Amino acid sequence: MSTQPVIDMCVSARVIVTCGTGGVGKTSVAAALGFEVAQQGKRAIVITIDPARRLADAIGLGEGTGNEIQRVPLDATGELWVTMLDVQETFDSLVRDTSPTPERAKEVMDNSFYRSLSRSLSGTRDYMAAERLYDLCEDERFDVIIVDTPPSRNALDFLESPERLARFLKHPIVKFLVAPSRGGFRLVNAAMQPVFKAISTVVGGDTLTGTAAFLRAFDGMEEEFSRRALVVAATLRSSASSFVIVTAPSPDALTEANHFVSELSRLGITLRLIVANRMPPHFGTLTATEEHSMAQSQSGDLARVHELIAGLHDDADRADSDIQAFIQRTSVAFPAVSIAFATELATDIHDMDSIGALAQQLAAPPSQQ
Amino acid sequence: MELHPFFTAQRVLIVAGKGGVGKSTVAASLAQLSARSGLPTLLITLDEPANGLAPDVHLEQITVSPGRALSDYLATKGLGLISRQLARSGIMELVATTAPGLDDLLVLGRIKAFENERPNGVIIVDGPAAGHALDLVRAPEQLKRAIGSGPISQQADEVLTMLSDPARCKVMLVTTAAITPVTETCEAADELTEKAHIALAPIIVNKCNPDVPRVDDAILLPAIREAYQYLSLRAAAQTEAIGVLTDSLKQPQLHLIQHHSDGTALINTIADDLEQAIRGLP
């Protein structure tokens, strides 16, 4: 196994995907990996799909920047850039890029169904994340793209979203809606009739008409959509991409980390690195003699301080054994996986200096972690 | 404050908070405590059932799945056959996409139905994670704009009436005592009250570290000074985060200490801590 797994990954990967549940410091780790790429003389961009502005908070960027790409001032030979995912903006530019004429693009974008589609968070966000990744992969300004997935169980859904959309667009009923209108839905064939009636009952007839109009305007554009989606899917499954699970030593974080391990196995993707973040630090201990003499002569406050410090030791030991158990389980599915550790700081990560300190911890040789 | 007035201050309590703050455990502990105090209690989870609840005659739990909410709704409207056809043809997804937020509205509709069935019960909802809570409670209003009339629009009206009535429904935000989650909690609180017009219950500050007494470094043996400094720094950061929360939100706070157990033991311990914290409220 390599003596510097994080540095090796930072200089060799084209795409790095971090996943993990909320509260484990996933966004900070993504930023720290970007920092390390820049230290290694390469150009990194970190994209966070998380609608909360946590990456922005951590590196001191303002709010409401949308898809804008911003450079983080660093003293490094390489570069660090950051951006967020604006679903609406990404969808709009995708429509403009793939539309045969500007008029058709406008028709799609003015459609009420399109507007509600791009506002709805679920599937569309996943799909646009994949689309944005396609764009960034084509962008020659960046050597390494780091994708910070949302802190949810379904974070890896975006890997499958392109296929889902393609399936959806090929569905017979969608094809039917796309077919040239012959007097609205009056000529809907007998088999379809009750289905349309049901949909109309639930969402109202106008909504369905709007949907049909959208799908018609959209007709033909889905081929380019699908092509891009397949390129992204292929990149993510190739050796150019590295997947990282970020976890912390708490029972709930480890449960979620196990879930990501099985998701990656199911998707046939290799896990490259586990980041055990927020590990409680180890501190010096008293000798048995010192402890004995302390126990003799302690006021209430001092006794409490000793008790709390003993608690810190217990925390650190428990965390070590919980993480080791997780690593062992994970090594069964992914024998070549590397591990990097970072200790929990007394204060929140809130600026680029603390990101840099985190990067230094992650990049340190395993023996020094 | 006694437990009964605390739990009956509203009929539906939606517990929300971002990942990692222990939202689901807090929701389960609240339900456990409410049932333990003798109130008929229903814990509603989304997607997956709660783990580790101890059996209690007053406690029931049910899982509402957003993915199945639409077919359940159609079935109750006597459209079960159609619903199965839609599911089989795979276009349920199309219907849901056509009206974003439909799943969320139907989930809230189910919760409202439980509320109607149990006028004297306590309903605790282990809400969706992170920013999704806001999407959930804003879904009825957005759908109403998209769909002018019909059964869905009527459903949206009924749900909105429940959400905006503080005697029927409140949101309980859960955070940890660190600056990033506290900032996000304050933002969520503003949006919930201003945009969704939902009242807030007391805020839960979970996973607090114990207070650290101030002692002179010099009286500590050198080997443990570093550990003491770490404890002090951590305590100061926690005090600062709680200060920000107190300055920003007027809701009372319930502070819960960090525990290392899990499962039933953790739920019971947190229920005990909650009981003490609630009794400490004015």
C-alpha cells in the first residue's frame, strides 16, 4: 500500500467524489482535498451539490453565487476553485446548448411544466449534478474535479439519474404525449383513456396539457441529453474517478458509512479512500503514581477536570476501536482501500487556514496520523 | 413545566434538523417520554421505521412512505385500480414529476388524517432531514399555485390550515452546539416562520459537552495540561454557539448532553434527559 495515499489520489485522479452523511465534515474534507491538489501544483475545482452553503461558509465565500466559479486565494503552485450547483441555471444552459433553434429553447423555458420541473428538488437536482460534472470534465481550466455529494442516504442517486431520465423519456406514454397533437387528448386511444383521466383527476387537466407541450418542445433534444449522461456515467465508472467515504466515529455516522459501502458495491464502483474525520485527539496521560497522589488531594473542581480528561481518553479509545472495526468490514469488499485520519478540532472549521490544517493531516503519511 | 402541557401544546410536532444532529433519536425519545407520561402517542417516521423504541401500551409507530403516498391517496379516492395501472406502466413517476411537491403534500395529508382520528393523542413526526423540511411544509402552497382546483388543491388547503395553526402543529428544530449547525438552524427557523408561517416549539440543542470548571493551569500536572486546554477551547466554542442561538431565536432551548450508547439504551437515556429539561422550563 502507498505511503501517501491521499497525495497519490490528488495527483492522479480526474474526478474525486466524496460521500458521507451530515455532520461528518464531508464538505470540509472535499475542500481540503482541493487544497492538497493545489499544493501539488495542479488545478482543482470543488463543486458542492449541497443546497446549504456550507462549503461557502467554510472558505469565506458569500451567498447567492449560483453556478459562478470562484478562485480561492492560496499560496500554492496550483489553483483551487469552488462552485455550487444551481439547478435552474444548469438546466437552462443545457436547454440552450441542445436546442436546435433559439426559438425552441425559449418555448421550452417558457413552459410551466419546465419551470416546476427545474424547481422540484428530487430527480432534477441529481440529473443536473451529472450534467454539471460533464461540463466541468470538458473544461480545460481544471485538472481535478472534486464532487461533494449532498449529505443524504440517496447521495449516489445522481450516478443513476441519467439512465433514469433516459428510461423516462423513452416510456410509451411519454412518446405518446410527444406525438403531434391531434386535437388535444380527445383522440387518446381507449386503453390510455382511464390513465389520462386518473392523472387529470389528481393534478388537473391544465397541468397535463402543459406537460405534453413541454415534452413536444423537448422532442429531439433528449438524444444529446442521453449522450452526455452516458459520457458522465462512463467517466465515473472508469479508473479516472476516485470515490471517498468520509465518516466520523459515531454510531450513526458509521451506520451511514456502511450503507455507502454497500451502495458502491451494488453500483460496481471501487472505494479508494476512507477518511476517518473528527477523531477525538489522544493526549498525554498521568503515570500511576501521579494519579494516586492526585486522588489524595483534590478539590471538587480539580476532581471534575480529571474526570473529564479521563472521559477524553475513553472517547479516543472507543473511537479508535469503532473505526478499526469499520475499516476491517470495508476491507472485505474493497481490499485495496486506503485510510486517512483527521482529529476533531476544539472549534468548528470556519476558514481556509483550518481547511489547510485539515489537508495537512489527511496528506500526512499513515504512520504519523 | 409539566410533561402533559408540554406535549399537548400542539397535536402534531414535526421534529426537523440537519444530518448528524441526532434528529431521529430525539424524535423517538420524545415519543417514548410522551407515552411514558401516559399520553396516547403516535410516532410517524418517513421511509423507514424507528429503531430501538421500547414497547409501551401508549406508544404506536407508523411509517409513511413518500414514494407510496400517491398510490395510497388514489386508493382512498376509490381509484385503486387506476393506481395499480399507473404503477405497472411506470408513469407514477411522470405524475409525481408533473406536480413537484405532490408526494410531500400527500405525506402531510396522511399526517392530517391521523390528527383527525386522534383528537386527544400526541403525534410526533420524525421529519425529513436538512433543508427538505422546508420543502415539505412549503409544498402545499406551491402546489396550490400550480394546480388551481380539484381534490389536490382542496387537500392543500386543509393541510395549510393545520400547519399554520400553532395549537395543531409546531416544528421542533434540533441542532448541535457548534456554530455551523446553529447558523443553519437560525436560517431554517426564519424561513419556517416567515415563509411557511409555522410556529416553532422549543429548540433542542443535542450532543452538548459537559461544562468544564475553570482551574489554574499551573495546578495541573504538565502531562494533562494539553487535554485541559482542549476541553476549555471546546467548551468556549460551545458557549459561543449557544450564545448565537439565544440571541437569534426567542424559543426556549432544551440542552441534552452527549451520550455514547445507541439503540434502546440511548432513546431511554435521552428521554430521561428530556424529562429533566422540560421540567426545568418555566
